[in-house]
Amino acid sequence: MFIGHEKGRSTDEKILHNFGMSQPEGYRKACRLMELAERFSMPIVTLVDTPGAYPGIDSEERGQSEAIAHNLRVMSSSKLPL
């Protein structure tokens, strides 16, 4: 299972993809994919080349810190190679 994040190349693409900054929904989607990979015994490859989580107040209101913490918990308890 490959898990990555699109950030764009041109300025228009970067604006469209929020300059590669993840939002809570993206972290939750990645978590679902990791749990799916665990269920089917698929190794997980993650590609990280982003500036980090989106720092906006709306992301915090939607539970960004909880989503990141949940991802870390799932990754650390995974029996699959990451």
C-alpha cells in the first residue's frame, strides 16, 4: 500500500492542493488505508515531502491533533513493515 500526499508543482497546483499541508480528513484517510493494509497483510510505503499539518484554526476545530495522534498510534502498533 502506497500512501502519499499530493502537493503540486506549479503555483496554481500548489494553491489547489493547499501547498501540501495535510488536513484532519487526510490523516483520517491515511489511517483507514493503514488499517486496510493491516487487514490484508500488505506492506505500507509512505512518502513524506510536505511542510506538515495545516496550521489553521479550522483544522484544529476539526480535530487535527487527535487525527495525527491516532495515526501515530496505528503506525506504532502495526505488525507490518512500514
